[in-house]
Amino acid sequence: MKVTVAPGRIAADGYDTAVVRIETEATAAPVVTLSNPHSGTVIQAGAEVRIRAGVMPGHVRVRVAMAGARTAEADLEVTPFYGDIAEDGTPDFARLQDERDQRAFRREFTRLAEIQYFEKPAAQPAEINDCAALIRFAYREALRNHEITKYRYPYTPLGASLFRVQPGTFRAADLGSGAFAQFADAKTLWRLNTHLVGRVLGAAVPGDLLFFRRESGAERYHSMIYLGPSQVEDDGRSYILYHTGPEGSDPGEIRRVTVDELVRFPRAEWRPLEGNPRFLGVFRWNILRKEIDTAR
């Protein structure tokens, strides 16, 4: 049996593909495996075998086994892909352009966040101690979801450091310069990891974030998650979730309110209304940017 892969180099963008060509007289179905599963995924449709790039660059040995034939191997190079098409500081390899991946992320992000509301405080992850921590937890864990096909946290060139913490467009040097970290406060999530989609709540879809800025106080910036319909209670309502953050000896708590309740919140500074100067707007994760779809 003879195996070749064409082309022999593909970009680690999560989408580029190569074809595995198998020359043999055997008629059994081939079993194709990769030496580095985070650099590519085997896609078989009948007799056609393709390798879709992952986002981890590196050398890959493609191994083909087939009953009635000697096992054969071929080489594939998955080359670095370090663009930033939106020039927002987020590397293109981290973006989820596939609609199914976007839906899977939104569903898991909001589900994981909402579940914490129903947990007793002692059962909640200890790291969730303010509004940004709740968001970081749900974001990170959602990217572990096996339904997301492009990559799985932490197997990307960013490793565990998911969040942009220094301004600027993405450059390869950012991978080792401290431009990304595991921690990001509400202000950093707002400025460097999300983008504005509107100043009215009607622009929000599940998984979007609401940001507010206060005039004073230790925590100037506050963030909330737009859940949309609950994944726990089928009651026809749309919800918003947030952690109040600590205040003095009070550690704060996770709260879930309906859209109507927040719009009519007793303290006007927390109402997500266009006329509220404290409301910064509805923001969407940079990894979910829509405008780059037409630029690919």
C-alpha cells in the first residue's frame, strides 16, 4: 500500500484540508490516524479521506491501516496561522466561524453560567467571586465542549491563556509576551475581548454580554450575561445572569433576573436602556465576529 497526502502543507486555521490518497489492491475500509490529533481531524466520506487542519501547528504522521495490506504512513506539515483579520487583537485561529460551532459555544456558555445560579454557594466553583469571574469560568469551560469541532481548550497556541489583556492587533510574538492571560477583569473583557453590537437590549442573542460603568466605587465596571430563554426552566421568559460581586464582608451572589425586571430595576444605573449613560451596550465575544465570514 502507498499513501500520499496532498497538499503536503496546510495552514493551522481549523478549516484548511488535505486529501489522503491510498494506492492498494485491498478492498477493506481504511483506518486513518494522526500522530497529533490537535493538529488535524480525519474526515472520511466513503472512499474519500481528508484531513482538516486543527489550530496547533506541527508535523503530523498520517498512518493508514487496512485489512489485507501493510500499514503505510505519510507526512503532513500543519503550518502556523497567526492572522487577525478583524484587527481586534483576537487571533483568527481562535475564532469560531462555523455556525454549528457558534451555536454549540453559545448553548454551553449560557448553560454553564445558569447552572451556577441553581447551585448552593458552597457547591459553586471557588473562583466565581465576582461578575467577571462567572464569565471567565463559563467561557473557558464552554470551549472544552466536544461539540465544538474547530478546537478544544486548552489545545490551541494560546494554551490556558484565553483572554487578551494588552491592546493591539494580534502578532505571533503575543503568544509569549504576556498579551494573553487566564485572568481578565470586567473592563478588560469589555475593551479587549468583545465588540459592540448595539446600545439596545434587542440586539442581544444568548451568550452576549452587557457592560455597565459606574462613576465611582472599587468596581467601576460591571458585566452581565444575556441568557435568553432558560435552559433549566421552560417558562417562556428571557433572562439575564450576573454575580453581584463582594461588598465588605458580603461575598455577593449570583442573580438571575428577567429582561423585564432588569429594564425596570429600582436603581436606574443598572437598566440596559439606550438612555442610561452607565449602560455601555450589548457586546459579543470576538471569537464570534460575523463580519469576518465574508472576508475568508
